[in-house]
Amino acid sequence: MRCPQSWLLLFAIALAAGCATTRTTAPGVVGVNREQTMLVSSGEVDRSAAKAYQETLRDAKGSNLLNRDPREVERVRRIAARLIPATAAFRSDAPGWNWEVNVVTSRELNAWCMPGGKIAVYSGLIEQLQLTDDELAAVMAHEIAHALREHGREKAGQAAGVNAAAAIGGALLGAYFGIDSG
């Protein structure tokens, strides 16, 4: 094996060894004891999510689509205020996240919660479906659960792993066949 291939193999082994499996929520609390492989740090994902959230808010505000109906905003924030303390049952750190809750005026039937507690609810979900507070809370809790379980971080890690594997595989194939990957 030539030197570049040896380094690539060592890099692949180090990358695989560095993959940490973790439990993102307390075991047994919800009857789910699932381990996840995380390749990206929680802090990195939280910073990226906060930046994307601020960009989303800036774009919505620039289009006069952010928090246009004060009653809807108050309602969504009141529901979130009821849900956020309950997150401690799943993650002790979650109630201390820098939670943000906003309503985007859109006919889209959507809501989401980014890592670190950045929530957006689209007005179409509320207005078109005529949701009760309990129904809206169920939708929001579902989205919050994605953040609590760090599904965004898990997907970012999977993408990073696929990209790294493709780069390593390409470099190995290139080296084997004598093709310059550049």
C-alpha cells in the first residue's frame, strides 16, 4: 500500500472510532431507549440552527409575514409556555434552552422546531384547520420532540458521514486506478 492510501485508511479508522453513540433523551422516560450516532457536535448544530432561524425571521419580517396577528402570536406562545417546562421529563437541559416562538403568515400547513428550541408555526395551520389549543399543542409537541431527540443533528451527521465515505472511496478508487481526484 502506498503512503496516501495508508493515510486514507488511517483517517477512515479514526473517523469511525470518533463516531459517538449517545442517548439524547433520558432512558425509560418515554419507553424509548434509542442510541444515535452523532458525527456533528451539538453546539455546531445549535449555532447553525440559530443562524438559519434568524435568517428565516429576517426574511419573513422583510416580507411583512412575521407575527402579523398579535392574537395568534400570543396563543402560540402561551401554548409553548405550557409545553417547554415539560421538556425536562425528556432532557434536563431543555427548559434552559434559548427558546424562541414565532408565527409566520403563510397558507402552508406547517410548523417546526429547530435544534435549541427555535419554533415557527405557520398561520395556515391554525386558520385553515381551525385547531383547538390542544390540537395545536399536539402538533407543536411533536415538532419539539424532534429537537429534543436531536434529529437535525443526527441527519447532519449522517450527511457528513456519507460525504466523508464518498470522498474516501473516491480517493481510494482514484489511487487504485491511478486517477488524480483533483
